[in-house]
Amino acid sequence: MILAKVYIQPKTTVKDPQGNTIKSGLQDLGFTDVEKVNMGKYLEIKLNTQNKKLASEQIKKMCDQMLTNPLIEDYNFVIEKI
Amino acid sequence: MILAKVYIQPKTTVKDPQGNTIKSGLQDLGFTDVEKVNMGKYLEIKLNTQNKKLASEQIKKMCDQMLTNPLIEDYNFVIEKI
């Protein structure tokens, strides 16, 4: 079995309203050290295969076809055997 | 400056409808190796401090007070100097 950990984030050139709202909320709670917040997605995908190379290719395709919006999001992932 | 990477995930005992929907979607696209998908959140928080210990305490408080719902979510984070 393969576990892929996928991190998806808004591109740095794109406004991140969720992140900004969280930043304001944290500052209102007294966390005045907060400089910037980026809000992204974190997916764990279990794949029924042993082949890390194949899994890596599949995860890349999944990200490009469905999991991310390439216009506004960047992604990266790590693959590990479990 | 400190960068905290915060990973928030539904507890394993809690249903994850988003994850299940993504799993079905991926399988419909032909990724039949997909066994399980967990959908979580990924936050990057920049803190205006140099003190890693203090930053770590602050991030823990932020997670407990605002960023996560302790009834249904687990979190972990890493702290690094940037």
C-alpha cells in the first residue's frame, strides 16, 4: 500500500481571502505576532499498489485532472510505502 | 521570522464525506487503485518572532482556540525558522 500526502496551496500571486480572515481572527484573539496566513488543503490518499513510481505518476495526474485548479493553486506531494 | 506548517485532519473515528466524494470521483476517472482519501486542511502561518519555543506554544493555542474543532479534528504542526 502507498500513502500519498498532497499539499495544495493558493498560488502566491492569488489573493487568499480565507487566509486573510483567519489572520484577522487570530490577531483579534491577541496573537499579534501573526504576519501572514495561507490556507490550503491537505489530502491523504491511500493507493492499492506497491510501485512508488507508478503511484507518483498517478497522483500527479489526479492533481492535474481533478484535485487542484492549476490557474490558482500549486501543489506538491510525498509518497511513502505503508 | 517563524514559519509554522499546520496539518488538520478529521479524526479517524469521524466520517469524512469530502474524502469519500473525492475517492468516488477519482475512481470514476479511472484511478481504480484509490483505496481511501482523507481531506484535511493545510495552513502556513508566518509569525513575527525568532523564538521557536514561544512560537510552538502560540500555534498550539491557536489550534485549540480557533483553527480546529477538537471534537472532530486532529492536528499537528512543524515550526521552522525562515
